[in-house]
Amino acid sequence: MEYRVTEEVSYRCDGHQDIHKATCKSDGSWSGFLDCTAVASGSCARPQIPVDGEISPSKSQYNNGETVQYSCPQSYRPEGGVYRTCENGQWIPPGEKRCVQLASGSCAQPQIPVDGEISPSQSQYNNGERIEYTCSQSYYPEGGVYRTCENGQWIPREEKRCVQLDSGSCARPQSIVGGEMSPSKSQYNNGERVEYTCPQSYYPEGGIYRTCDNGQWIPREEKICIQCKPFFLLKIYI
């Protein structure tokens, strides 16, 4: 049987419920085609790769609990989120991914560094939205903790990576919701102190300071802004 360029076929591997799709390309090959190879019990075969998209890590078999991240070319994003997880031989959420066009001026989720996280984590960010990078203990985001979506581009443009801290130093602590922290930087030397401030009628719970002490923030609890209790004056008549 012959297929026309851009024609799409659906197929399913024996013993698996996922339905895959492949598209006929102009060079005679198939985009998104998978080999139906046997996988270990509870594992998952490689999911379909979206047209013009990528998955990471890309391999033939994934163990139970492993997660893949989808990425798309500029101005596109993976529909329905960027992650899928192998759960007992099935990809969750079910259904193959496809790359859909972003809203004008928006940005797709950037690459997440190894041993790092971004917040908030979503598939699309509006123009002007900012994300914050964090790394595992003893590491910090190189080049700063923030990037901002500006007219479809992430600023700064360089992808972040987590690099090891100097001995005894501390990574930037978690931001205080609704408040500010000073000084704000990626790495703090042993003995350095940060000060937290909150908006009017709020104060940082547990005090306004934290100190970097041999790679640990003291006190260890993350700060939050809590509302001041009402203050009542007692009027005394003589």
C-alpha cells in the first residue's frame, strides 16, 4: 500500500493500549513511527514523538515511574502539559502529545535544568510572566534565578543549569510569598545574612533575618508573610 505525503496512519503494539500515529514525510520515512519491541513487565515503550517536537530522555524503554518531558519548536507548546509518566506499563496522562501554536507573545515552558526546578511550572506563559529556578542542595542556578517571558522570548535567553556552590556557601533561599528579600543573588558566602520584608500590615514569621552557616540557612524554616494581629488601645479615664 502506498501513502501520500502528510497522510497519517494509526497503529497499536500488541499488548499495549496506547494508539500511536505516524505521518508520511516527503523523504519517504515516517514521522513518529515506533518499533513494537518487547518491554519488561511494568515498563513502557517510547511514546510517540510529536511532529517537529522532542522528548527527553529519548530511549526505547522506560522503567515504571520514569517521566519524559516534551518540547516543541519556538512559538509552539506541547498540548496538555509537558510531562508524561510511565505507570505500570501505561503512559499517564493517556493520549499522545502534539505541538500546538502559542498565543501571540507567549512563551513555552523552558528547559528544566538537571537537578533543578522552575516555579510556576506550566506549558505556556503569558508575556511578562516570570519564573524562578531552584536547584538541589549544594547547587545554584548559574546566571541568576529568574527569567521573564518577553514577546515570545525568554530573557535572559541562555538556558539555566545548576552548578555546584563554593564550599560552605548557600544557594538563594526560597522567595517569600508577597514579600521581598535583600540582598537577592544566586549564591551567598558563609556568614552572609538576608533580610525579609513584607507589605504593610504583614510581617515575616519567625523574624526578619536568616544567615548562611556552612551551607545551611539558619533558621532552617522558610519564611512566610503573616498578617499582624489587631492592636487595641485601652483608654483609661481618671
